[in-house]
Amino acid sequence: MLPIQFNRVLPVFRLFSIPLLVTASLFSSAQAHAEIEVLTSIKPLQLIAAAVQDGVGKPAVLLPPGASPHHYAMRPSDVRQIRSADLFYWIGPDMEGFLAPVLEGRKRPSVAIQSLPGVTLRHFGDTAGEHEAEHDHHDEHAHEAHGEHSEQAHDEHDDHAHEAAADHDEHDHAHRPGSLDAHLWLLPANAVTIAEGMAQDMAKADPVNAERYIANLAAFKQRLDALDKRLSQRLSETRTKPFFVFHEAFDYFEAAYGIKHAGVFSAGGEAQPGARHVAAMRERLEQAGPSCVFYEPPVRPRLADSLIRGLPVKVTELDALGHGIDASAGGYEQLIEDLGRSLAECLESL
């Protein structure tokens, strides 16, 4: 009886061993081709990275929804996430000064977008247009410089990171004339330059999927070009309509489409403006006539209602960070299209 039982059990063991071996093989293959971990500081950079990484992986973002990139308090888990990511992208010390000390201990590539060759930069108080940093983002030399930069970005920023972090409160919130406007992702041409750099970095870190990253980049450029033409046409009809903002964050977008806000309702920093300042802002609205006032989500300023009471003014939101947008291939286009639509719909209704 024992030999008979043994012979019956043996085939069953062999049957189970086959799927176990296949599963182990697949697991080993997945490990060999595991996706690279891409991390960005803020949502807009995550949206651009998602377009490049589409179909291969999904980039992560450090700051949670509603968090301020100017003075975010990091948790230990955030530090671990930064140090473990294969590629890390941030705007730079002019926006996220809190990151500089953490990046000192990071061994893998970190890219400060504000120092990326080919990115167009603006400064607050500019009246003659952009200050440019090697403006032509199609220049092959810029690509080569970026490839070198992405490996050495940490070292290049070490010298001034502490200084930027120390005085960041003085210039980030007050937006004093001459300081860098770090909302650079709102210029579609900059998004293309950023995506080009990311595609190079990802292809180098993950050569198995290099062709996919390059194809995704080409598709992103094509979609963004089509969107740019649509927005240019629509916003060209609103250039004479006045509008105001609560936060001077949209100059890059405005420059791209030939529009300009009539004023900024800010008292500097985050202090509640006094009665004299409120009266001055209301006077400007009265002089402007029918106009729009835009605020950034998630919170509508309490000051808005008292400012516009009895005036032909409409208040609506303008989202510079893409709250609620999924990190998908089309996420960045949705961010830009939502901005254009919000502006156009309000201004067209005046």
C-alpha cells in the first residue's frame, strides 16, 4: 500500500512545482526590470513626470494637497522618501528652501528645475519681459548640459542652499522686486524643457524603457502644442479685460498668452490687510469697472466678499498647483487648460 500511495502523491507534487517555478521566474524578472522611483516636490512637477513615465511607472509627490511649498514641515517619512528615490525633482531654493538641508545627505540625482539649462526665468517687478537662461529649449547643447547637471546638481547647489534657506522668508512671500518668480512651471515652454530633461534622466536610469520615455516625450510635446494654439486663440479675445489676483503666481502663464493682471491684492506676507489697504484695493476695483478677481484654492479669502460688495466684479478660483488632478499622462495639460478656461470664462462674461 505504501508504494502505491507514494506513486500517487509524486505526480501531484510535480504538478504543483511547475506553477511555483513559473511564479518564481516571473518574480525574478519583475525584480530585474523594476520601475525607477521618481519623486517630485510639488504636484505640477509630478504631472510633467507622469507624462514622461506613462506606461512604465507613476511618479510620487512629496507635498500633500494644500501644503505650502514655501514653508512645509517635513516628517521623518518624507526624508526617507527623498533619500530612497532614484530621481528627485524640485523647483529650487527660491521656492522650497526647506529641502536644502535634506538634499545634502542625498546620494542619487537631484535636479533643481530653476537651474535647468533652457528654462526661462522671470523676476518679480519685470517690466521688460523675461530674464532668460539659455532660452532655446531645443538646443542640443542644453540637452548635453542637463545630462551632466542631473548627476551633479546636488554639488552645484550646496554653496548657496543654506543662504537661500536662511533668507527665504524675506523674499518668497513678499515677492520683492528683483527676486526670482519660482512659479516657472506655468509657462508651457518650460514644461517642455522640464519634460526633455526628465526623459533623458529616466532613459539613463532605466535604459530598458528608454524608447518609451522618448516616445512619451514626443506625444507630450504634440499635445501641448495643440493645447497652446487653442488657448492662444481663446485668450487673445480677452486681453483688454481687467482682472486681479490675490497671489502673484501667474506671470509666466500671462506672458505666454499676452495677458496681464491689473493688480495684486496682497499686503505682503500672510498678515490680514488693514482697513486702509482694503479701502485702497476696493478703490482700484471701482476704477476698473466690470472685472474678475481670482484666488487660489483650496480656501476662498474672507476678504473677497467685502472687497466686491456692490461692485460689478466676479470672484472665481485659479489653480496654479493642480489640486485634484490625477497624475496621469494628460495631467499637466489639464492644469494649463483649466487655468485658461477659468480665465477666459470669467473675462468673456464681463
